[in-house]
Amino acid sequence: MKQRHIALAVLIAAIWGFNFVVIKVGVAAVPPFMLLALRFFFAAVPALFFVARPKVSITYLAGYGLMLALGQFGFMFMAVKMGLPAGLTSLVLQLQAFFTMFFAWIVFADMPKWFQIIGAVIAFAGIALIAAARWSGTDFLPLMLCVIAAAGWGASNIIAKAAKPPNALSFTVWSSLWSPLPLLALSWMFEDHAQTATALAHPTMIAILAVVYLAALSTIFGYGAWNFLLTKYSAGTVAPFSLLVPIFGILSGVLVLGESFDKFEIAGALLVIAGLIFSNFGGALLDLAASKKMAEP
């Protein structure tokens, strides 16, 4: 990759990593379902006037938009609102890679490779260690909600794979149209009306910046730039940069919010990262080792 494209990939990972701090601050200012509705509305409405509708079925557009909004972000925002640290949220959400592999196996009979299965076992062992550390605390439920959010992200990836959109950014923008109304309904049913009305009528600067960051930077710029890189390079070249997202997420949580981790959570986080790395690079590393061994006299 060219140096400027490497820098762009790292910038995207940093934006997506810091995104979890923005969510943590945002749900303190605006109820989570309402914040999500605003995020998807402003990610879709301005952009759809400049981005052509993708040539895919409405079923796929609606399914992807609803799964992303409710299955992934709905559970994730609730987990953060209930107290799950931003850094830990960014880490647990990366389990989506393994849920995607599992769902692809079920739907497309796409059997994961053996090193991907081992990577998944290592990563889930890390989550089990973190869960054990939080079992008796108030953070166990939000941790499980975040695991469900990772499954929702995996399911949305399968919908996108089935849809085969010619343009990922266009697919993201137009599918976002299906999200605000269900989220507004959930906000009306479950969130405090007075708090929501105050947040909308008298938005704080934090709330405004959170919506702008989530809609413009994280969604439009992030997905647009990521899609640009995917048109220039293979998925195998670009995808590993997503491993930087939880690194930036954890660092942002520690530096900005003062979050901390105990020794079991640190050990669990290292296992999750090790599982992700082995799942992505295990085959290549073993092939390299085998080729070196064969080259020895």
C-alpha cells in the first residue's frame, strides 16, 4: 500500500476507535435510542441527495438497516448506557468477526478454516475471562448485551454479503433510511419523554458534536474512505487494519475517560486480540514457517 493510503487506513481505525468514547459521552446527554435515531437520520438524509440508490432489493436495504440499528447499535448503546466502559465495548464488539464466520457457515455453507476456529476459541476464552471478572458486578449484563450486539453486527454482514451491493457507501446510506422510525418508536416506548424533549429542544454542545461525529465522521467518512481503500486493494490487505480499532478504543477510554482494567480483564483483552490476530494471520504465518523449514538444507 502507498504510505498515504496506510495513513488513511490508520486514521479510519482511530476514528472508529474513538467512536466508542463519543458514544459513552453521547448517551449521557441524549437517551440512547434517540441518539441512534439522530445518528441514522443525519447519516442518510443529507447524503442520499448526492449518492445514487444501490441496485439491490428493498428487502436487503431494510433488513440491513434494521439489523444494524437494532441488532448491533441498539444493544451496544444500551450496554454503554448501562455502564460498560468504552474501551471494553470496542474490544468485545470485534467478536463480530467470529459471528460472521459462524453465520456464513450456516447460511452459505462457507466452512471456516481450522485456524479461524482456533482463533475464535481463543477470543471467546478471553471474553469468558472478562465475564468471570464481572460476574458479581453490575457490568455483567451490559457485557452480554455487547456480545449480542456483536452477533447483530455479524448478522448484518451476512445480509450485506447476500445483497452484494455494487457500492458499500451507497448501500450504507440508503439502508440507514429504514432505521430512524423504529428507533423513534423504541425511544417513545422506553425512554423518558421529558429527557428526550429537553435533549431535542435544548441540545448541548456535547450532544450536537456527538451526532455530527457519529453521522459524518464515523459513518459517511469512515465507510466512504474504507470503501475507497477496498476499491484500490484486496480485502485481505485492508481488513487487518480493523484490528487497530479496539486498540484505539481502549487507549481512548483510558486517556479521555480515565477507564481502568483489572488483571483478569487485561488478560482477557489480550486473549481476544490474540484470537483476532490468529484468525486473520494464522494461516499465512504457518505457511511462512513451513516454507522456511522446507528451504533449510
